[in-house]
Amino acid sequence: MHWIALQAQPERACAQAPSGLGTGVADTAGLADATTALGWWALQFTPKVALAGPAVLLEVSASERLFGGREPLVQRLLGAGRPAVGVRTAQAASSLLALALLQLNPGACRGIDSLPLALLADARTHLATLERIGCTRWGDLRALPRGGVARRFGAALLDALDRAYGLKPEPYPWLVLPEVFDLALELPAPVEAAPALLFAAHRLLAQLQVWLRARQQGVLALELAWEMDARRDTAARGQLLLRTAEPTLDMGHLQRLLAEHLARISLPAPVLALRLRSVETTALAGASASLLSDALRAGDSLVQLLERLSARLGPAQVLRALPCADHRPEHMQVWLAACPAGQ
């Protein structure tokens, strides 16, 4: 067994999308967001991913062969592309040992027996009593008579110690991706202007991208909803349905579409919370390689350009011609919206 523990840095806990989305709201739930995003992202390496408090645990022994061995897998895991800016990592033969090493500085561990008991979660409630008998490290606890430890502190402490040393299996409820992306974000302060909601939506879009990549899907429709101050004599909820002509993972494009739509919305009351929900997704087709360099292909596609223009000017102002089988010049084509309303 080989376990890897990951933990987002608290000061940088806000998930960041690879496309460079930032955050403009206080990081009140950033650590939980980043932990969930790390867990979703880690599922590409192994199906055995579990959330353990602020940390993410991966059991990768069964996946090593798929990546060419342990070292290539670990190098890829620790490389670029993680959905959190700063991540601490630790590796060990057991999950509890990996979690303990995660709390130490690199190279500070001189052996498993020398680890402080404070790093073993099940021992923390008994630390004062254990210290009085001179038991401060994992090795000290392991050297005590097992019968006496079980009677005084309970069998759970011995069970945790055995699991930490790899003597017993470590069962976990493995992480499963939700079928529908639905994430809420409470704003740190009321927002009175609709365009300002875009800053708060950055984190939700970043989480959406991680979820889509884990499912190998693109989004076709999503809903951004907001809850307003119920003390005002207005509607308590508003929403915006955003559709795209083709499935996309490009959160930058979705961000620009949201900006165009939000610029045309007037809020009747301050917004207190946001919720982003996936309405329609589909599997992404594999991309073909191109002879053109990335520099030559940079910029929005035609579809993305039409969607942005339609959002800015209105669907009735961006039209496409549909040929008709009619010999009369004025009836040889009809003009339709390039992007139907709602896109």
C-alpha cells in the first residue's frame, strides 16, 4: 500500500482554475472548497480517494502500473495542474502516517517511532494522561502492554496505532463525484450591483471546471442563482440561465458571457449568496492535433465570438442567413438569431 496525503495551504486555500481565474471575495470557505476540488482532481489518478478533514488521501498502489510505476505517477501528481495554488504533500505506507508527516516540515521525521503522539488523532484526547506516564511518542505507546492500554484508553487507540503502522487495513468511504454540479457560496458582504457578482462567481467557476475535467465533460447550460435580502419588499431570488452552442471547459469564455449578461441586470435588493448549478453537460470529443502553432490559433473561436456579441447586443441583433428553395430574391433566405435567446 502506498498513500499520498494532500492539503491546501490555508492562506491560499481558494481554488484557482488553470485558465487564471482569480477571486474577489473573502476566503470564508476557501479551505473546504480547495479540499473538495483537490479530491475531485485526484480521481484521475486513482478511484481510491478520501477526504480526511482538511486533507485528501490517495491510495495509489493499484494505479502505479497505469502510469509506468510509482515515481512517474508521483511526479505527475505533484506536477502542475492542481486546482489549488499551494499544496502540502506527504507519502507513506499508511494513511495515518501520511497524515502525520503532512503536519511536519520536510525531513523532520527521524522514524515512525519518534513521531509525537499529538500527530495521532485518536491519541489526542489522552495526551495529558499519557505524558504523565512518560509516553510522548508513537514508539512509547507501542511499547506499553496492549491489554493495559486497551483497558485504560480503549481499543480504538490500539486500532489506530496498528493502522498507522500498517498492521491493519484502513477502510475509508471513497469519494464519488456528484452527478450534478451544485455549489453555493455565501458572500462576505451584501452586493448591490449585478456586475460585482462576477467576482464572487470566480470560485464557483473554478470548482465547476475541476468537476467537469474529472467527469471528462463540457458544459452546455448552467444556472447562476442569487439570494437577496428578504427584508426588502422585493423578490427574494434571481437567476440567470446561460447556454453555449457547444460543450466547453473554457471558464474564461463563460466568465466573459456572465459579464455581458450581468451588465444588463439591475438588482432590486442586495445579494447575500450565490449558487452555481450545471443544467446540461455532455462528453467532450477528443481534440485533434494541428499543424498550426498555438500562437496562430489563439483567441476566441467564431462560436464564442457570436455568443459574446449576442449577449452584448441581444440575440435579435446578431443574425445568420438560412437559405430557402425559392426563386424570389426576397424569399431566398430567412434571417435567424445566430445564438438563440438564453445562450
